[in-house]
Amino acid sequence: MSAKSSGSVKTAISKLELTPELLQPKRPSSSEREPVFVLEKGLSAQRSKRQPSRVPRNLVACGSLALLGLVIFLQYMEWHYVDEWPAATLLAFSPKWILLFVPAFLFPLSCRWHPYSLVPLGAASLLILGPLMGFSLGGGSQVWQMSEAGTEFRLVTCNVQEKPNPGRLWNVLEESHPDFVALQEWPIETTPPFAKGDGWHFVRNGHLLIASRFPILATSSINSPLESWRQIALRAEVQTPSGTINVVSLHLMTPRSGFDAVLSKGWQGESELRTVIDKRRQEAQYIREKIKSFGAPTLIAGDFNMPTNSQIYRTCWKDYTNAFSSTGIGWGFTKYTHWHGVRIDQVLADGQWDFRQCRVGGPLGSDHRPIIADVVYLPSSNAQEHKNQRLEP
């Protein structure tokens, strides 16, 4: 470079004024930033479509898990504390199907906001419809794995609540062809349909009645140890082709007065419900000892006024086989209200018997439904073999 050119460059640099504006970086104009803003806005909208808001997602997830936890807690109470705690006893007789409204409400919300919540919702629904409402799958009979030496009988039982429909009852008897019939709350002034003969033998005492296709050799009546005027059991000794058996028609104390106290007084009536529970326990223990004194073989049928998950039932009747629990399928509700049904009527048998099948029939005029059970009488040798099979793992 020539000396002249170098001098002109230095002169130009010396004349250049460095202002603060020139030292700051140049910012893009609004028109230049707009494409970036539009792109970010589009990505944000696309991201919001892929990821729902955290608030409804969390609410649905927590609600589903809370429902499952509640159902498990209620199931635990029913399995361990019915007729021990008043609250659990109220639960056992309450319409639990109402809980199904919660998963029905949460189901569409889970599909929209949190699909994984469908898992606890499904589990809670199955628990409500299954064990919480008393759904039975039956254990199945083992009679067919044994010899054919047993004799089969059919038994029908129902609490007619002093307002029977004789026509419906007779239709059920003609359709089912039972060998034994055990009725409770039969009105004293009403003549039973068995009185017209047709091969029936029957005995009645108070509001309890037993009918048999076979001769009745002897009868005995048992009153409550707490209320001597109230009859709770009628026993008939029946002569069958396989030998002498006992058939018992049973009607135990109802917890209704305790429930009414809670409904009218609130939780101040809890002490009255506890008193009723204690009376029911005493009565059940008393009748169990009386029935055991009859000896085997014995069939017990009637209105127990308690579900099978009752602690009173488990304590007093654990040595007997339940017809519906062992062979029935479904809820097996035998007592209905305007809101729901419960299974408080039972058919039991001692170790000399095994149930083949059991079902609940249609209405006969009362709010109870009849139970129709097929049972096989086992000779002593087969009964011991059957007992051993039940004990095998």
C-alpha cells in the first residue's frame, strides 16, 4: 500500500464517531420476528393438544385411586366387622350398587383426560359388583366324583311374611317337585295348600311350617331365650327311604329395630343397634346348640336375618355347608326392598349332606324370594370320604 492510501484510511477512521447506538447489537424488526412468533405459537398449540391440562388429569387420577381405596376399605369392613361394628352392620344391609354412580361419572372423564385411570376404575367396579354386593360363583359339588350311593332330595324354603299367595306357592311346588318345604311367617288363619293331601305330610306351630313327601315321625318347637313368646325354630323328624333325618324351619331375630333407631336418632341410636346385635348373637348361639342336640343328619332352612359375611353367622354356622355359597351363581338376593336386595335367607346342611345346585325363585307375594336347593344325602362312609375330599388342598 502506498503512503498516500494509508494516510487517507487513517484520516477516515479518525473521523468516525463511535456512538452508544452503534455499539449495541442490532435487533430484528417486528416484521422480521413475526415468523418466529407464529412458529412458536403453533408449536405451543400442538403441544397443548398432545398434553391435557395437569389439573383435570390429576383430579381424575386421584378420584379413581380414591374410589378404589374406598371400595377396598368397605370390603375389608364387610369381611371382618359385620355384626361386630354397627357401621359395618349398616353397610351389609345397605344398597351398595349406589357406589357404581362414581365410576360411571369418572369413566368418560378418564377417557378424555387420563386413560390410565380406567384401570383402578375397572377394578373398583368389579369389586363393587362382585364381593362387595355378595356375588357368588359357587364352589361346585363333589358328589359326582364319588359313588352313586347317595339319595337326592329337593328343598324349598321361603318367608311368606303373613301375606302368601297360595296360588303362586302351589305353582312353584308343582314346577319344582320338592321333597321338603320350610315356610316362615305363615299366617295362622290361612290353611296351607298341603292340607288338601296329594301325598303331603305337614306340621305347623305358630308361624312356622314344615311339609314333607315322607312321613313325619315327631316334631318339636323352640322359642327364643330372650323373648319366650317368639318361636324361632320348628323341627320335624322325617322318615325317608335312606333313614331318619331332621328338617328345621328357622326364623331368627331381625336387626330392623336397631336400624330404625339409627335412622330416627342418628348416631345416637348406635347403642340400640349394638344391643340388637348382642341379642341376635345370643339367640343364634342358643339355637345352634339346640339343633346340634338333634344329631345328624340335619337340614336347616329359613330366614336367618343375616348375610353370610356376618361374624355371628361365621361363628355359629361355620360347621354347616351353605347351599347357595357352595353351588349358587349370582347375587342370590332373597329379601328385597324398594332400593336393593340382600341374601339373608339360607339353606344349610351338616356333614351328612352335599348340595348339588341351588337357585332363588320368583316372588310369592312377600318381599322374600324362595330358595330351591338340591341336596344329596350321603351314607356315613361316603360322608367321611366327602369330608376328606373337602379337606384336601
